Amino acid sequence: MTTTRLENNNIRAIVFDLDGTLYVSHEFENALWDSVSRYAAELLGTEPDEAGRQLRAIRQRLSEERGSAQTLAVTIQFMGGTIQEMHRHFAEELDPEQLIQPDTRVKPLLEKLGRFYTCWLLTNNNQRLTGRILSHLDLEHSFQKIITISDSWRPKPDLEILERILSELGEPPQKVLFVGDRYDIDLHLPEQIGCPVLLTKTVDELMQLENLIQQ
């Protein structure tokens, strides 16, 4: 796992992840897990607690077999469900406004970065929840383009989506920085094709991006 040295002489665009990157909320993560466990319970014909245990075990086994962390979307598909139905549950059941506490440092950071770089958002969250989260964080106007899983139903990591992003940006990989909180999901594939990457698990770590502005 590597993290780029934040040097702005080559970077022209930044592609951000959303959940766990622009905010951190263990309460929201727990609510999401409860929601997907309820959907898994429907698939398995069991109680949510038992379904959650099976979901966790299957996800771990798939990650070990495939050599990288697997998403909930991949795991649910393996269990016979669909990404669309999983996200229908999320959109109907989750309440980000009650579970996410905005960090007031993020909006000014993105505003500053937006003066120098093309800033896009790429998230495995669905369009409805993404809109609610961004509005709650006061970030709905912070990105030139927002790409959610609802646009293709192809979760990260996905080479086709990645290549499409680089094509639309019109930039070579080495000039597009990817920022995310999960290396296997958000960063490994971009790094493989030559993009610089930044792993951030807290807003404090996200604020390293100020170094790009100060150079």
C-alpha cells in the first residue's frame, strides 16, 4: 500500500471517495450494516443477527480467496441478492442527517482545491443517499461531477468505470489523484494504472491535501 507524496506539479484533477473520506461516522456505518443484514435475512430466510454473521463470514472468505477486500455489493450478489435491491433498502432506511456530524474544515478545503484542480466525486453509494449526505455536509456544489453507483450499478473497483473517468477528464493517469479511505476498494486499481493515490481514514488525514495548495 502506498500513499502519494503530495506534489502539485503533476496533478490536475482529484477524484474523491465519499463515505469514510469526506466524513467519518461509525454510527452511519453501523446503521448501514444493520440495513444490509436485514436484506440478507430476507435472502436467507433467517433473523438479521444470524444473517449478519453469515454475511460477515462470506465476505471474509471471498476476500481471502480473491486476495483483496470485497465490497458488500459483491457479497450480496454472491448470496443471491442484487445491488439495486440492497441500495433500495439503504435509501429507504438510512437517515444520514441524524447520524453524520459534518466537519467544518472539509468545505473550505474543497473550495480551495477547486480553484486549482478539477474535483470529481466517485462513490459506491446510491444517488439518493449521496445527495442527502452532500446536502447535509454542505458539499453539494463542491464537485464538477458526481458519479454514484446508480449511474452504472458497477461498484468500485471497476476498470471500465476508471478508464471512462480518465477519458472524460482528458488527463493521463499520473495527473489524476484518487483519494479514499479503503485501499483495496478506492485506490488499488487507480494506483495499478499509474494514478497517484492518497489513503485517508480521518478528516485530519484528508487535510493533508492543503499541502497541494501551499506549494
